[in-house]
Amino acid sequence: METNNVKDTPKTRRTRGKTRCAKIHARSWEEREEVTFYEGQAVGPTPRRVKDLTYFIGTMGRNSDFITLMYTSWKAVPLKVKKRIWKYINSKFILPKEGKGWVMTGVREAWKGYKTRIKGKHFERYNNIEDMLKNRPLDIPEVQFQKLIAYWSIPSVKALSRLNSENRKKQQHQHRMGPISFARVRNEMDKLKSHQEAGDTSEKAFTQYLAKNNQEEFDVMGGQSQKHLCRKNGRLLKLSNNMQRL
């Protein structure tokens, strides 16, 4: 009996690609959606709307048509580039002026994070320039990537990078709030409080709040989101009860 000596090839794990928000980029001025802010942070009017804006901001930090990775820091990015980014985001969402700081901070962090990932995956992983260029990211022109390689290869830049990496490892207290900001939690608690002041019981106020705020998220995610929403709602109810005791 003949045996098959061909080894089974490992299956390639499928991962989610970059979030591109193509539908949002295609919006016209009339199709813009309003985002409400509380204490300078996006909070509504629905969790889905906040999530759409957050993802869209992430695409702007990676969009070389608006900002390249050639700048050494966010401070080095020209003001006219930042103004153009803010104007474009406003062409897709209706945003108050008070939200500019939060939005542009999001763009900055997305840009810095993207630059860090590109450096780790396409520069630090290889030992020579030939391999770096051979495996360069396709969304960055080769001329630009050559300049990035030259900059990252400067001894003083490499030393500073190592120092920053060591300092990050020493951080003991990191942000653990998750995707829901403190401002969104406070805003949601204020809404619950307004229901209770109107004479509703804690349970009834919480039920009315969930019915209004979860419907859009449920519609978008589908029936599989039931367990997710139940877990999230349970955490919010627990938090609401705890805050009432304060």
C-alpha cells in the first residue's frame, strides 16, 4: 500500500483587513450624519454613530492622500494639512467646534500607530535594505519608503526609539476603560438620571434607555449581537446601581 508523503499544508488564518469606511467616504454633503459631544468627547446620538466616526478617523490617519509618514512627529505636520483633514471629516459628519480637539487627537494617534506598525513589520523585521524594499507596504510609494528607511537607520533615531520602547514597558497603569470613554459613561448616567427624576423606577428608566440606544446597534449587528448586548447592558446596569449608592 502506497503512502502519501506530501505533508498537509497549514491553513492560512484569515484576519480582518483594514477598515476603509468606503460608504462614509462616498457620502455627499447632504448625507452627513450628526455626532453629539459631551465634555469634548463623542458620545452619540447612538453608539453606532460614535463607532462610525471613530473608525473613519482611523482611516484618515492612514490615508497618504492627506498625510504621509514622512513627518518626524505630529508637531512637524503643517497646520494646513491638519486643517484639510478636519475640513474633510466635517464633510462626512456634522461636528461641533468643541469636538475638533477629540477628532484631531484621534487622527494623531491613528497616524502614530500606523507609522509604528509599518516600522515594526517592514523595517525592524529585516536586516538589509533589499529585503525591506522587497517587502515594503504597497500603499506607500517606494521613494517615500526609502526615505523612511534612511531616517529610521540614523543611529540617534534608533537610540531614541529604543529609549521610548523601554519607557513604555515601565508603565504600570494603563488605560483600561475599553472602547467606551468616561464621557460616554457619564452622559449615559445623566440620561438615566433624567428618567428617574421624571418619576420612573431605576429598572424602568434603564429599560427605556436601552430600548432607545441599542436598537440601531442591534439592527446593524444582527441577531448574533444578543449576547453581546446583554453583557454590555448588564455592565451598565451594575455601574448605574453603583453610582446611585455614591
